[in-house]
Amino acid sequence: MSESVWDVIVVGAGPAGLIAALGAAELGRRVLLLEKNRRPGVKILMSGGTRCNLTHATDERGVVAAYGPPGRFLHSALAALGVQDAIDLFEAEGVAVKVEETGKVFPVSNKALDVLNALLRRLHRSGATLALEEPVRDLQVRPPGFALTTPHRVVSAGRVIFTTGGQSYPGSGTTGDGYAVAARLGHTIVPPRPALVPITVDAPWVAELRGVTLPDVGVRVMEGRTALQAGRGSLLFAHFGLSGPVVLDLSRVVSGHPQPRSLALELDFLPGWKETDLDEHLRVETAAAGKKQLAAVLAVHLPRRLCDALLPRADLPVDRRAAALSRPERARLAGCLKRLTLPLTGTLGFGKAEVTAGGVALTEVDSRTMESKIVPGLYIAGELLDLDGPIGGYNFQAAWSTGWLAGKSSAYRPSAAALPA
């Protein structure tokens, strides 16, 4: 094996790795970017239905707030590369962007390939070297730096940036390789689990509604009578259970629970109504509807297929006429519309998860630089960190920001020179 010497080696050419490599190289460092796949940025190409939701239309405080308490870790990274900075970076490479009604930022072209090509163009100009189909099989701390073994050679550097990703969408190459290496080097790994993943339910009738989408539903994850987490947004019925933004955002609670089958989802199909007001509305509407079918009355507010499916849940026949609906029947129907309970079985797992929850403990990484507090000269960024945000481009923004900060910090760090050949 031949050995080559670099200032910085980046492991993993996903969103964080690509931007880290070009960031370090633009400061004049000799940078090698290693990627085990045949092409870089596979997850970028898969994301957002191949459209790539590259960030969210908010400010840095909005990003931090979206992550909850762990969001504090992102302050320095967002100061280094904020939301507008990320947008400017891509627009400077010819990728015009648009903001959709949900706040998601996409390329105007709706092509994730344009986002990846923009990064690759800038990476090429930076002078960084990209090596494909070259997985890292071993990493050794060899003072004053590191030695990395691939199937083809041994490479060494004074600084290493680990951006190998999590375990979500393993078909894209993110199979959790970095966890074992980080653990061997002394890092604590918070157990990885799927996040932003569809939820499976124990309710066969749900499969009959596959394809039905509701724009505004209130959802709560319940353990007995206790709500573990709640959200509101778009919901999609599927043959296995439920998906859609509001469900994906709540899924980490389910995947992280030791007994997901003890949980249930409580659905509020009309979150803009109080239950008492809804009951009165049903009284007035059904009284005026005469021989009209009850499902048709409800279909003013909800898809008819859903209305037909909900009536049996309220112990009412599908062909029930609206007239003369009794008070107990109204109460059951209003309760079904506002508090329908679905028993859970779990999630679709890492294979369908958009991101990974868990990873390298944040307390062991310096948020000001992304440098490990355990191994000097090692930087960790992107999804490998125990940091996952909601749907809407937040996770890509964290990848851009932490990767950029890691790249710049590694280039500035007054560490020992690279190993001699």
C-alpha cells in the first residue's frame, strides 16, 4: 500500500462532508474527501422526493427553537453558516431557490441533482480531492495525527473530519459505520433510532384509506392517558398506517419508546373546532339534512372515504341518515372526529427514516468548532451527531452549518503537522 499525506481528511461525502471539505480546502489546506459509494451525495439526491428541501425559511433563532433544548448546540455553527448564507451559497452556484407555503426551501428546478452539482462544482474549484469507492476500514490515532486505512492505501493527516451520517436510508450508504469508530476512540454513542419515519398501527381499516391526505390534523402520542408529544399538520393514510409531516415529526417518540405497542395515536380531524361546538354544529346540520346520508353531511369538512370509515368507529352504520341523530349518537360521532384512538405497533424503521436520532453525544463535541473533546484533531459533523430536527429542511441546515464550521475550524486549528510519509 502507498501512503499519502494530507492536512485534512474528510470521511463521508454527504451534505456535511462535501461542505466541510470545500470549506477547509478554500483556506488553502490539502484536503482528501473519502466516500465509500460510487458517487457522492446519494442522500441529497434521494431527499425531498428527489427535490432536496435544502433549508427552512426562518432565521437562526428559528432553527435553534425547532430543535428544542439540543438546538443550543447549533449556535456557533449557525453563526458560521446561517440560513441565508446557505441559500446564498447555492444561488451563487446558479441554483435559484423558492419558498413553499410550508416554509420549506427547494430549488426552483425541483431537482436535487442541481443542489449536488452546485456543491461538486465548488468542491472542484476549492482544490479538494474526492476519492470514490474508498471506504475507511480503520482509523488509528498516530501522533501527531491520524492514519486511515482504505482498501487501496493508507492515508494520513493532522486532522480528520468524520461525516459518515447516521443509519437512515441505509440504501444510500448511511449504515452507521461511524458509530463503531467513534466509540472505539472513546466517544459515547446515544443509541441510534429512526426519526422522521412513518408509523405503523394496529387498525386494519386504516389500509382502506391509503392515499387519503388531510391538510390539518391534530395528533397526540398517548401512553395511557398521558400525552407524550403532540403536533398538528398534514397527515397521510397508508397501507401500513400513517405518514405525512405531523406523523413523521412525532415518530421519534415511538421509535425511542421501549414498548411502542403500549402507545396509541389520538387523532383530531377537526382541530379548529371545540368538541362542544362541533356537537352543536352536528345537531343543527343533521336536523336540516333530512334524508341525506350522514357521511355526506360530514363530507363538507372531510374526504368522503374517511367519513365512510369513521361512522363504524362511532358505532353508526355507513348508510345512516342524518335526520334524527340522537344526542348519544352525536356525542359518539363528535368524540370520534376529535379523539379517534389508533393502537400503535411501531415504525417502518431505518429503511424508511429520513434521519437518525441518537449518535455521538453532544457533550463530547465542542460546539464552537465541532472538534472532539475526547480526541484532539478529530471533528464530527452532520447526522453522526446526536442531533435530529423536525421535517422541513432543518436537518439539512444543521448538516451545512456543522460541516462548514468543522471544515473551517480544522483548517485554522494550530495542530501538529500532518504525518511524514
